[in-house]
Amino acid sequence: MKSAVKTAATSLFSLLFPSDCRICGSSLIHFARLPVCEPCLAQLRPLDGLLCRICGEKLFSSHAVGMEGPLCGLCRRAEPAFRCATAYGAYEGALRELIHLFKYERVQPAGLLLGRLLAQAVQGMPMPEHVLMVPVPLWAGRQRDRGFNQAEAIARAFLRLHPHSIIQLDTSVLVRTRETASQTGLTRRQRRVNVRGAFAVASASHVKGRSVLIVDDVMTTGTTAGECARVLRRAGAKEVFVATVARATKEVERITVNAAGAHGGIRGHA
């Protein structure tokens, strides 16, 4: 009863004294669990244009389209361990801020929306119905500090939206074996070295012969996803797919790195 009264009082207070949008700062005229205004939510748009059919990188030239479809230069030179990767939108603007609200400020209602965006990204993947969903694990110390693993929370939000899905979530099959430095500011080669050997499969029997879907909040260069896919394939996984809420395209990454230099660093992503 006390809990119900407290919840009602909180809701009434929110209605009488509306808060501001946590992204743009404008006043919220409607009560909502997610403190983000409609104009900011309207900025959440899926990636468009020409995308690499394997890693999902945004391409800026039609010369990248070959007989088998669009491919970025990196995937042409060395195909990654995952079959294909997809993301809902570019890691910029309102989507970037929404992820930060959830990941760093623990605005829990944002998690359900991120799960919905992930579901939209997964819809177009050439993936079988029976798939094992594996969130990218955090180092134990970082998870204790943060209080949760954002990739796991987004995966669970995705499944809550699809209660009858035959996708199976497994949060223990993939483990992080050591702490890694922030990937922010590192070159692609440095990122690969940074995550090499940082993941392991706890039980090969859980993944042997199965299709696996790796889930994370953001994909930057794909080195973390690639390393996770590599160890899963070595453990016997039939094929590996990757789905994230956001993708840092080369254009967005260049802007982000410049901003980091101007402001003395930003919060990093794998």
C-alpha cells in the first residue's frame, strides 16, 4: 500500500511539475516515463544510403558495389568472423544521447526504447529463427561500477517485446577474461590488439553447431564484435550475426574524434 501511494504521489508530482527533456532541455508538456521530448524522439532515424552488406559500414561511393553487393574496403580484403552486422541508426545526435542516458545515467525507460530499435534493426537480417542471443559481456569490475550490462539489458528489452520469440538468450556462454583499455582514440590495429584474447566461451557445447546473434549497444569499428565472433566460431558456432542499436560510421567517427581532441576526451565505446 505504501509503495502504491508513493508511486501515485510521484506521478502526480510529475504531472504538476513537469521536467525538462534530458536531451535538448526543453520543457516536457506531457507526462511520460521516458524524459525525452517528441521532437528529439523524432530525430531517431534508421541508417540509410549505401551500406556494406557484411559489416554495415556506410559507403560513400557506388564503386563499392560489386557482383555480390556493396562491400567496404576492409571486408573486401579480409572478411570478418561474423556473417553480417546490422544497426538501427548512426551513433550521433539524439540516438547517441539516448544511449548515454541509459548507459551512464541509468534512465531505465530508455532501455525499452533501445530494445525496440534493436528489434527494428534485426528484422531485415538473413538470420534463422532459431538463434542464440549473446550480449557482449562487460569486465566484472566495470559492471559492478555501472550496476548493469547495457548490452544484456537491451537484449532483455528486445525479448520482452517478443514474448513468443524462439530466440534464446544466454548471458553466460561468452565471458570477458580480462579488462581492456578504452577504445576511444585508438587506431583500428590498436583496437584489435586491445581486445585480442579478451573474450572466451565458457561452454562450447552451448554454441556448437548453432547460429549466434551478438548484441551490443554501439558498434564502432567492429573489432570487439569481430573478436567475440572469432572465439564463438572457434568454439563451434555455425555462424555469427551482430546487431547493435547504433553504428559509428566513418563520417560520425571522424566528427567524434575531433570533438574528443577539442574537449580533452569523451566517453568511449568498443
